[in-house]
Amino acid sequence: MQKQLEQSTVLMIFPEFPSSFWDFKVAVEMLGLGAAMPPICLSTIATMLPIKYFDVLSIIDLNVEPLLDEYIEKADIVMLSAMIVQKESLSKIIARVKRFKKTIVVGGPYATTYPEDVIRMGADCLILNEAETTLPAFIEDWLQDCLKQIYDENSVKSRSNVAQTHEGKPLIRETPIPRWDLLKINRYASMSVQFSRGCPFNCEFCNVPALYGHIPRTKTSDQLIAELDSLRKLGWRGSVFIVDDNFIGNINEVRKFLPLLIKWQNWNDHPFSFFTEASLNLANENLKDIRENMVKAGFNEVFCGIESVNVEVLAGMGKSQNRGDIAEKVLTLQRSGLQVMAGFIIGNDDDKPTVFDDIFRFIQSEGIVIAMAGLLTALKGSALYDRLFLEGRLLTESSGDNTHQLDLNFKPKLNEDVLIDGYIDLLDRLYSSRNYYARCKMLRKRSGSTRRPAPLTFSRILAAFRIFHRNMIEDPDWEFVKFILGTLFTAPSNLTTAIEQAVKFVHFQSITKEAVRVHHYPKLVNEQVKIFKKRIGELEGSVDKRLRKINKLEQKICDKVDKMYLSIHPDYRANIKKTPADWRREINICADKHRQYWQAV
């Protein structure tokens, strides 16, 4: 006897991201939008729930809109998906939903990696690994009223009839089109689709193979074209992110797909531009046809994990795909018409003290405008995590965000103070106006002229107005003025791209300034405390006079501590280990010692 004779109402919630390099929060706000990209994980799950048994409400993305009690009240099941970096928001949502006594179901990379943590948060049920394998068993048990706490690829193995690789990962050739209608697509700067899962490489720091395997599985070309066509029919125009961890992981399937995508783009008057992630071997000579077809299909940006410019470091992290002249590979991609966004990792065992200058010079000289320089973090599921654990160097679990964050979760070989100080200095240099716009100009000199101009939308017009007002009136930035004027007079066809780069820079500059403030806050306060201690030791006069003076000095220094703290954006204050309250206690203890001594004497 099935439990659910009527439909169960499902509310899907996507937790909030903390401010980070990749959320483009400030830039998105300048566009008048809510978030960079939608949660296609939930919109895909929504399609996989049979409408006969499940009525799925509109997806609530906390990066775009608030969660109202009335939404929770309507639901029988609340489903969530989260990455590690979203764990704080996830915990708050679960605690809130628990008050309504709803069934809470959680999936995604965080739950898959740390199931025990999510159970402790209060989740009733976890659907782990990939939904193509584990969701059917959950549906069956929900309908039979015999729900289990955890559904993972091992526990459902005997019940799954999904075709799989020999690694036990599901083929995705029957994964349905996401329910775009459940998303507020006009609140996003870009849409996202997935072509493949898995990566054939063995980078030591990466946990993708643990999550999705080494065998890259792809959707069929017709399958992804159908997804894109559904987006087009819904009215979307503009940027689409292909979210694969390595778009060229399965080269043969990419070669089949791109010619069809070119035809579809031509037939539909190029409604989309694309960007994605790919390994640096995309620049190899044997993949020239793929590069050319990517550009013809509308790809204009690709994120590559360069990680280091030191061959010893690359060898140590197992980055075999980065063999050869890295600078030449970057130039090859740029000349083909693909802007290279790149990741760099600092804190590797083989890094030298010159690593900061080496990476800075490389980024500047190669015109890598968007450079994600991050501290190494040991992710659970990676070979690095296992090695550091065995060596006794693992300190804690990763926060999931290694960019503009100043905490290491392992003991580095380099002196930690040197590492953090050098990293902050590198960020500060990379995202100064002069250096950022110098990279923009360098990229223009090196790039091919194949990029199509972005369509003129209300959001882009609004962002252009705001960036000019901000940089020319509100907070004048003469490097911006010189960059825009130079573009206008020497390369007017690039003006739209230049404005886009300037808008993104506001975000990068903003988070960098906050990271620098967080880093320098304890040092600046400590200097003030030293001055305070010195001055009270030099006070003269009667006891009453010294007491009055110390009270004024104490209040003055506490006001300075608070003022410096309040100058840091609220989103970043949590990164400060020693709060104003901690400093006030230290100041108060010091002042009280002097008061008691004077009064005793």
C-alpha cells in the first residue's frame, strides 16, 4: 500500500554563498541582478521527481530572494543541496525548517563528503553521490513510507538499474532537462548547463575524481542542444556557463558536440555566448580543431588551472597536463579568441619564497585579467588530504573557499607568517587599478578579434551608468578613465568588453580590500595597544589626575579599535580571530593593573 495517494509538496532551497572571488556579488549588484548563476542541481532534481507523486514549488535561492515561512508551511518535503562553502547557511536553514516539522532531505557535494555533519545539523535524509543513482531509491521508499537516513551509491547498488561505468558512476545520457520554469532566470547574470562529469587527471589537491570519477561521462550532443533550446524558448539571451570540471575531459565527445552547437547557434542567430573550465592541454596542437570550433560556437572565456609557474611544484601536485611552455599555451588560447581565466595555488611544499613575485610577473606579462590566486587547501577526498593526514600535518577541515581567505587547514613547509603576508601582498598588487587595467590592455594586444559584442541589455546599460558614476564622480579612479579613453580612441569595438572588465574589477577590488583590512586589523590594533601601554606608563601627576587621564586614553583606544573594526564590511568580520571585545578586555586589564597599583601606593 503506497503512502502517498496524493502529491507530496516539495520545496527546494539553495543556501546562501558567503562573499567570495567567484560570486561576483558587487558586479552582479551593479547589473541590478541577484546572483551570478542559478542552482541547476536543484532544477535538475526537480525534473527527476515524478509529477504524479510530487508537486515541486518554485525554487528558493537565498542568493536571490529571502525564504519566507509561508513557503515552508506549504511543503511536505524540504530539499536542499550545498557545497562545503555553503555549510553555515545550510545549517541555519535546517534549524529553521526543523521548527515546522517538515521532512528535510539534503544532497550535494557537502553532504556527500561530510554526511555525519549534515545529520548532526538535523537533516532527516541524505541523498548522496549522483542523483541518477540514488534518487530513485529515495522516491520508492518515500512512497512506501519506509524512508532511510542515507542513500548513497553503495547502499542502493542492488536496487539501481542505471547504466554505470566500471567506477560505479552513472551515465548521464538520460538526465532530463532542468526545470528552468522553477527559477527566476531574470535575476541571474548567466545561465548554466552541464555537458560532462568526471576528470581523467590526478591533481593531488583536487577531489573531483573522488566525487565524480576519472572517466568523463557526457550527455549526448542532442541532449545538450535540447537543454539550450529550452533556455532559448524561455527567452534567455546572453551568457551560459558550461559547468564541467573539465570540458575537454572526453575529447571524442567534444569533437562530436561542437559542430552541432555551431549549426544550432547559426540557425538561431547566436543567442548565447559560452564560458567553461578546461585543462591547459586545450592549447596543445592536436586540439587546435577543438579550440577553433569552440570560438565558432560562441565560447569566449575558459578557466584553466595553471596553479604554478614552477615545474617542480607542478610535478609535485601531479599536474601532468601542464607540461611544456605554459606562457606559450596561454598565448595560444588567447590568440584563438579565448580569454584565459586562471587559478594559481600558493602554499605548496615545493614553493620558494619567490613564489609571490614569480606568479605576479607571470599574470601581468601574460594578460590574465581574472587571476584566482588562492592558498592551498586540503579537501577531503583528495590525495593531498590523505598525504597530509598521514604526515600529521592536517589541522582541520577545509572551509571550501581558498581565495581571499587567510586560514590554512594544514601545516605548510614555508613559514606561515611569510606565506600569509606574501599572499596578501600578492592580492593587493594583482587587484590594484594600475595592474588590473594593465592586464586588460595586455590581453587586448594578445587576443584574437573573434569575440562577438555582448547584446545591449537594460542590465548592461545600468552597470555602465553605475561604473562611470562610481569611477568618475563618487570615487574617481584615473586608471579607469585612462583605460576607457584609451579603448575609445584605439579600439572602440572593444568598449563593451572594457566596461564589463571594469564592472568585474569593482568586485575583485572590493573583496581584496576587505581581505587586506582583515589581515592588517590585528597588527594595527596591536600597534595602538603598544602606544597605549607606553603612554600610561609615562603618566605623571597626582593619582586623581592620572586616573582621569587613563580613563580618557582607554576610551580613546577602544574607540579606535571599534572604528577600525567597523570599517571592515560585515561579510568579512567573521574572518577576524581577535574581536574588538577581546582587545577591549586586554586594554581594560592593563588599565586596571595601573589603577590598582596607583591607588595602592
